[in-house]
Amino acid sequence: MRIAPTKIETFRDDFTYTNSPFAIERFPFPFPEDDYSYSVNIEPHTLPGKADSVYEHLLDIDEHYLSEMRERGLVLKENPKRCIAMPHMDLACWDMIDRCMTSMAVDYPDWFKLEKDGDQWHWQNLLLNIDDRFTFGDSSTLPMPPMEYMGRQVQGDIALLDQREGDLFLDAGIVTCPADWSLAFDAGMSFSEWHGPVPMAHEMGVFDRALKYLCAIQVDRPVRRLNWTLTINARMDTSPETYPNWGHERTSVTPENVGEKVHLRVELQMLDRMPRSNALMFSIRTYLISFEDLCTNPDWARRMHRVMKTLPEPLIEYKGLSRYHPLLVEWLSKYDVPN
Amino acid sequence: MSDPIQVRVAAVRTVSPKIREFTLEAVSGQLFSFSPGSHVVVTMKGTNAEGKAKVWKNAYSLVSDGFDASRYVIAVRLQDESRGGSVFMHTQVKEGDTLEITPPSNLFAPVWSAKKHVLIAGGVGITPFMSYLPEMKRRGAATEMHYSYRGDATGAYREELQVDEQTPVTFYDGAAGERCDLKAVLGSQPLGTHFYVCGPESLIEGVQETAMELGLPSSNIHFEAFAAPQPGQPFAVQLEGSGLNIQVSEDESLLEALERSGVEVPNLCRGGVCGQCRTQVVDGEPEHRDSFLSDTEKADNDCLMPCVSRARSSSLTLSI
Ligand code: HEM
Ligand code: FES
């Protein structure tokens, strides 16, 4: 059973974030094989997915909802540039509001309610005590710009891509929990430009093929993929802007604290065609799990060891693991003993 | 591929001597909102000249406002050299009939970051622009239109366009000897203008050549070149994967022949532009008619787009 979000945990300072047994069980473990490399790992996000899984609904709302929405508020207060929407993306933002509100109200009727009377909409978010009436499509009837308004009520980062010339452009987004990239820096860039720093994948043709596929995504046919990295402490906001707050934590890993400090960070990325604007919505829903909790599942623990042991050097470097990678492999080896 | 949508024909209307308009409503449930320039593919189940059962699938632009998800409107020109689809729509389809369509997709969307939009339509090429206009108006985007037609055949929606003062439209009736001076139109626009062309190939080429002469960047010129699949010589196909042998007749596309034989090939545009249907050729020489593959890919002859392309040799062997 899905747990109603009631707790408020922190993703900074005292890091009180924890996963319930239910959250551990449904964690989207991203490794289908013992070795990992980049591929065009995109598949249809067919709905509804398996009951209680992170794939059940278009957008997964879980026990960390209140905590993540509070954290988003903190980040936006420190740096409003984490939310950007170029003027030509206004309609795309409203498409996103329609898609998010409509699906959330249907998928979680106890938490969200939506009534539409023509373009007069009434939205209730019972978890955050929000009760608003507005005119669909008219940004002046919302208490804040549409991207920020919706972004503050949906778990996970969101980007809206404008599609033109057979390419995608990062022209709007709300990004408060990135895995070391900056919305302000990438804003306006094309698909291959913002993927510039990624090693190996360009040469492998991964991005060319992925882009072609993405441009052909149809309405009501969302797709998804998983991406992963490692994060020290349960820190959501690992952005270049705040690097001084978290970069040094990589040196704090010791053989004794690996289990509690090192977290597997998995992004469930979902792409969905926006009907009125032809934009693509890209939702990046981040899940964090400590190695301690991860290794309660012996299959995951064994595979994690094998993946880490064979991870290509350029990926170790790109994902920022160099510092503690050998130590981690050693720590994991106890879960992978030949019998 | 998306699930097909069943629609009922709610109204049929003649909008020019050779163009008929069909209003479609969902048989059950809701239609999707759509973006300007979107099209749907209509499946038509009829009989060909010899009385044999035949399925046509043609792409038609939506001419209604994308905000209105209660109905879709399409306009169909009776093609002189029709493969049957447009004849079927004109002679067989009546109010109350049921048709099957795909959800809308878009291969001709406006570039929203443009400073100004110039729409150049020829004949039934007016159709994709009909869904541009309501959104241009909502955004207050600077837009102008140049519309060439032949008064004795096409020229649909002229009254609607005339009353719209935000979008100035200039009309050119070819039947009365009027012509659009492309050089004057393209040459007088502010920097950052994007041009959209939909119409016969001669119009598209005319705009491209004029743009080149004037030194306009080709990235600012957009065209809807829906090559509806053209008829051609019949040919035979061997499928290596499934072991099937299929005969492609002169009035069907290779993709249609494959589908008729129960072979599913991913597809979207059915007009040689989206790249979805790319299929590997093992033997035989394809006749490439698409605008997706590069010239070198075409010269290699090891793949083709079955939605429009055919065979130069009497048979083809495909890997599927
Ligand atoms: C269209 C929506 C997408 C957006 C906005 C997006 C954005 C990003 C960004 C900002 C990065 C970080 C780059 C950096 O280091 O600065 C990244 C990394 C990456 N992206 Fe995407 N991406 C998208 C779709 C995809 C798709 C469809 C694929 C499929 C292959 C993909 C594959 C990757 C890979 C492999 C990495 C490296 C990740 C790692 O190893 O940690 N991306 N993406
Ligand atoms: S279906 Fe689009 S190129 Fe063939």
C-alpha cells in the first residue's frame, strides 16, 4: 500500500531522510545486467504500470512528497534561477499544468482534486493545503508563473523542451535536485549541446538515435528511462551552483561509514508529448537509497558490486566517483562471495 | 504506434469546387487537444476499381483550433491522379459514417521563437495553416499570409480568412492570372522571420530558390512536403525474416502491402519524412521517394522507407 506522505525529512544539514521498507522494496534498481554501459535505454511508459511500483502512474507521488516540496522551496528561496521559462514556452507550461493536474487528480483522488468548467478550473492539493481557482491558459490568474506554480506541487525536476528543426531545446524548467548540472547554464541549448559533457555516448551514436526517437513521441504515449549516479549523504540538491556545500563530502567516505553515507541516486526520467504546444515534458524523478538499505536485498548487493567493479573509467570520472570508488568496490565485495 | 480512434462524421461540407470538409467527433471518450500544423492519418476501407476490398491510409492536416478537443475538422482535395483515398472520401463518406484515425501528430509546427511568421499556401496547402491562425492570434504573434489557389478548383476558406484583420492575407487566383511575387514577399521581411510553405512542389521549390537567391538562411524556411505515396510499377517482395512473399500492386504503397499481409512496421508520417519506417534491404534496387534518408544513404541502397519508396528492380528482398 502506498503510504500517505506525512513526514518531513531533511536533505541537508542533519539529513533525516530515510526510506520505509515499502520504499526500499519499490526502489527502481537500474541495473538489468552485471555490467553497465550507456545505451538507448528508452521504453514505453505504459499505464497503469504494476500496482504500487514507481511505474504505476504517470507521475509517482510517494512518502517523501512533503519533504521534497519543502526542500524545493528552500532551494528556490536561495536561488530563483532554478526556475526558468522563456516567454514562448507559456503554452507548453499550461499543457504541463493540464497533464500534471489531470493525471494527479485521477491517480491520487484522496490527495488532489480538479474540477473543470470550460476554462474555469478549480484545483485542490490537500497535501499542501492549496485551493485555487484560475482561468486555464491565463497566467495572470495564477498566484505565480505557471512553471513555478506546478513545479512546487510535483515531485521531481521538470524540463520543457521546445521541438524545432528536428531538435529539442531546453527552454523552460524547474530544477532543484539535479545530478550536477545547471539549468541556468543549459537553458536554450540543444539536445547535443546540453549533453556535451557526457563521455562515450556521443561516439556510440546513443544521442543521435535517442533524439530521433524523442522527436517522434506521440501524444498519450509517454516513454521512460533510468539514469543513475552516486551521492554522498541524502542530498537532493547536488548542483554546480551549490558545489561548495557538497563537493568536499566525497572525501568524507571511510570503510566504516560507506553504508550510511553513500547513496545510489536513480532518476526515473519520463518524456511526454504536450498536445497544444508540441513541446516535450521531461520529468526527472529522483530516488535516493543508502547502500545499507540497498544491500538488504542480496541480489541488488551482488549486482552492485559487479557493476561497480567493471564500470568504465571514463564513467567513474564523469560521475565524480574517482575519490572513493576503490573503497566502495572493496566494501561491496563481501556481498559477492563465490559459493 | 498509438491506438486508433473511432470517429463519427458529424458534418460534410463543400468548401471549394474540389475540396470537401469533414467534421469528426469521437464515437466515445475525448479527443486530444493538438498543436498547430498537426495531422491525423485516416483509414479508409473501400473497394478499388476492380471491386476488390482495399484499405487506404492518408494523412490530412487538422483545420480546426487545437484548443477545441470536441471535434476535428479535415479538408480533402479530390486528387486528379488519385490512388483512391480522396475519391473514397468524396464519393463514399457521408454524415453518420464511422472512420478510424490516428491521434494527431505534428511534423510542421511553427517555430515559436520566431520574430514574425509568413505563411505561404498553395491550393489545399492552406489546410495546415488553418490551425496556426487561432494560436497566432492568442499569442499576438506577427503573422501574414499569401494564399495562391485556382478559383475553379481550390481556394477554400477565403471568407473566413478575409474577416480576420490581425492576419493580413493576400489572395492570388491563378485561374484569373494572378501570381504571388515570391521575391517581393520574401525580400521585404524583418530579420528573424520564419517562412512556412505548404502546397504543390513547384511552390515549395520556388520559395527555396528565391530564399537562396536572397541569401535567407534555410533554417528559416519550413515546408510541409507530404508526398502522398504516388502510384508506380507493381513489384514483388521477399521477406527474409518471416519468409513471406508479397506482391505490391501499382496503386498501393509497400507499407500498405506489408500491413495487408500482417507485417507491422513502425510508422508515423506515412509520407517519407519522419524516419520511423526505415527498413533494411538485402537484395534488389529501391526507388527512393522519401525526404528522410541522406543522399549517401540512398546511394548505398541498403535501406528504404516503405511508406513512399518502391522498387526499381522487379523484386526486393527485405530483412524483416
Ligand atoms: C530530452 C530530455 C533530456 C534532458 C533535458 C537531458 C538532460 C541531461 C543533462 C542536463 C545531463 C547532464 C549533462 C552534464 O554533465 O552536464 C544528462 C546526462 C545524460 N543523459 Fe540526458 N537528457 C535528456 C534525455 C536523455 C535521453 C533520452 C537519453 C537516452 C540515451 C539521455 C542520456 C543521458 C546520459 C547517458 C547522460 C549521462 C548520465 C550519467 O552518466 O550520469 N538523456 N542529460
Ligand atoms: S512512416 Fe515516416 S518515413 Fe515512413
